[in-house]
Amino acid sequence: MNAIEIKGLTKNFKEKQALCGLDMTVPVGAIYGFIGENGSGKSTTEKIICGLIQKSSGSVKLFGKEHTDPDIRARLGVLIEAPGCFSNMSVWNNMMLQAANLDIHNAEQEVVKVLKLVRMEGAAGNKYKNCSLGMKQRIGIAMALLGNPTLLVLDEPINGLDADGMRIMREVLINIAKSGTTVVISSHILGELEKIATHYGIIRNGKMIKEMTAAELNADCRTYVALQTKDLSRTKAILSCKYSRVEEDEAGYIRVFDTVTPEEIVSYLYENGIVIKEIGTAKIGLEEYYIDLMEGK
């Protein structure tokens, strides 16, 4: 069974079509990285999944049932845009108020549990307005986790965080997934997403253009030889005579994407009077893969 199955989803806002027959599949237990440029339809899709807006047509099923099913709705945790907290109230009181809204029994125990999970137990007495952006994001996730949801939908929870905040958020999301919760997370910070996601969905202009597992992404990402010399232009010209794809990147490295070893390139360039300053193998990551995919569409 999948946590999310979407078929032919459309959403129209007056004359604008935000979603155009979108299909989406999220396996149970996945951390699903939902990727796309601004205006591609990510937030619209998430809001439909969570029941915040209505679809125009198509099918949305969660755990095999219609997404409007009350029992299914109770299994969702949501953080879209920002948590609805009162600025002058403490973190603890905001959490307890949300627990009351959800009619959660043993509210104090549940609040302690989720605050500990997101590493905010030490800030429970802080006023919400005095919390940093990273703390507020974790508070929002803690609120979404109240009631033990089996599906957590997060819209841009790591954007705007510093390096330490992103590290903590990564660890929090991995721990949430290990506890049995399926996570759908959208983000523009693809390098961070690549560190935690088990599955990906890439959306453009309201359509899903690619879904894959992390293993499939790793297999698709090309390995290349990267090198530097004193004369990059001449080096590139010489390599282009023998290899089919030779590129120069923004960092001043030449990349050779053919199936070739660094030793072969060193030997070939030496024969042509080129001395290499630095050489090694590397692999393109999610961000470059995404850019290449977008440029090819």
C-alpha cells in the first residue's frame, strides 16, 4: 500500500490551471522530496492532500482511501507556510492549545514527547516571538506531530535556516521517518534534500515529470573526471578531439563525461604537452541533475 496515490489531479484558479493531470505516488515509510520551481504546483498539491483547498478533478487517495475520509484526515500532520502560534505565548502554552484543539488525551505527555523529538524541550518556556527561525520551524513540526500522524506534509521547512539549523532539521526528519511516519517535504535546497530523501518527485508547470527512488537517482547521476590545468581553453580543445562530452564548469574545472579513467586522461594530455595541476573523479548531485532535467524539457 502507498501512503499517497494521486491520479490525473487538476486544480483551476479562475482562468489559471495550477495542476494539469498530475500523478504522484508516495510509498509508506518514505521521505519524499517534492521538487519544483516557484509556481510549479508543489504547495497547491500539498494543500489538496491536506484538505486545505479542493481539487478540480482527479483522484487523491491516502493509505488506499479517499483523502476526504475523516479517519484518514486524522492521520495527517501538516506544516504549510508557518505554524499558527500566538507570539506572546510560550512554546509550551502554544503546544498545549493545539493539543486541546485536537482533543488529545494525556496532552502534557504528548507535548513533552514531540518537543523532545524535535529537540525543543529546553525551550518550552520561551515566548514564541523570541524563538529563532529554526526553532519556530521545529515548533511547527512538533505541532504537526501531535496526535501521532502517519503522514507528515511539510512545505519548505528548511528554507532560511543556517547550517546548524539544517543539520538539526535533517536529524529530526530522519528520526521521524524511523518512527514509522511517512514524510512529504518540499524544498529548494536540493543539496540538503539529497541527504535525507528516499524518493523524489519533480514537478513542472503542474505536471509530474519524474518520480524516482534515491537509488535510481544515484544510478542516473553521471560520474565524470574533473581536472585543472594552466591553459583550460587549450586543454578543452585537445580533450574535445577525443572525447564526446567535455565541459568547463563555473569553478574552473574541465569535466570529461565519457567512460574514461583519470590515468588515461593524464597520459593523453601529457602526450599533447599539457601538465595537469589537479585531477579526480566526481559525480553530479541532485541539484545538477534537476537543472539538466529542466533544461532538457
